[in-house]
Amino acid sequence: MDVIAMNRCARPVAIVAALLIPWGAASAQDRWDWIVAPYVWAVDISTDLETPPPASAVITRRLNFGDVVDKLDGAFQMHAEGQGEHFGLFADFTYLGLSQDATRRFFQAESDLDTRLFEAAAVWSPGGQRFTGGEVFGGLRYLDLDIASTITPSGPLGVPQFRVDLDESFSDFMLGARYTWAFGGRWGLTLRGDGSWGDTDGTWNASIVANYRMKSGAWYFGYRYLDVDAEARGTSTDLVVKGPAVGYGFAF
């Protein structure tokens, strides 16, 4: 990740830290359990860009996991979470950098996509057992989206080349819930759903994750779906990221 990307993420991280650290300090008398989990998200990505007049067009890009691996410029994904008796905190960071050149019947396209997604939330768990049962959470979802696409028409029509640039940051308030079942001694299953609103026109996230506990942590296997609908400078964007995920959480 470059310096600009780090600087863009620094402000929302600092805001969330300022809000959540006092809460964690107030609960310091309780011993918290922590999990830090790097993971791999085998994503399928689709983007629909609708540009304003006069170059009004819908530019659609869809990449499956094989395309993403072939076009990947960089990736980093991490989840961290701590829980006390009834309250907890979690943070999740994802970075994807992709590039693609495509040739179609009537045009050629060169596209770059850089996405930085940061989520942080406070968790309330009414049950007495940590990381188990029903929970609700609220916090911040921050998305930094940089899409550049150059379209070069082909054929005898003489349509000029045009370029679409979208480089914007979006901050939303996130609200959601999840439920974790524990069974078979070592197994667990978590369903999560949430939405966020603010700078975007609405962002929706859903996941199902199974975990298998080990001595030093747990393996996680699941599927995640994320849909972002945003608009900036007259360009509408519908970004869908979905696919299976696997990771290992280190417990301490």
C-alpha cells in the first residue's frame, strides 16, 4: 500500500480509536479475549459505472477469482476483535488493487481499481458467553474507492476516446447484528448481516462463517457478500464484491 493510501485511512482510524478506546479502558477491569485473523477472500468483483452527459454510458466490469488473481496488483486483509463480559470491539481492513485491459467488439478499455475498506464497531452481547449467541454492533464503515477507466471506441464511427475517473472516500454509519452457534465441542457457525448509510447511497454486507477451534486459535471458512452503491461528481457506482474466504485467527 502506498503512502497516499495510508494517509487516507489514517483519519477514520484515528476517529474510531478516539471513540472506542475510552470504552475499552473503562472495561479494563475485565479480562478481554482477543482474536487477530489474517485471511484470504477469493473475490468475484463487478463494477457498474454510469457517467454523466455528454459522455453518458454504462461501463460494466466483471472479474471472477481467476481474473482477479491474474490481474491482482496487491492485496491485504485483516480482522481483529476483542470481547469482555458483555461488550467488545472489532476492526476489519481490506485492500485490493486490480488492473485490467479488455478488448470488445466496439471498444477497448483500460481499467484500474484500488479499494480500501475499513470497518470498526462496538459490540454488545447480552449473553454471558463470549463470541457466542446473539450480538448487535454499531460503528463506522469507511471506503476509499479509486476507479480509472479509459474507453477507446473502435470502428469507423470516429467516436472520440473518453476517460472515467472516480477517486472518492465515503464514510458511513454501520449498524448490524450477528449470531453464533457453538456445537460439536470445537465447531461454530456465525451469520452476520449489516448495512451502512451516510456518504454512500447504501452499503450492504452479509456473511456466513464456520470456525474450528484449535489450541492457539481457530480456522475460519465462509462466504461474504458486499454491495456498495455510491455517487460522486455525477458518476454512479455499483460495486459488488463476493466470494469464499478462509483465515486463521490467533487467540490471546
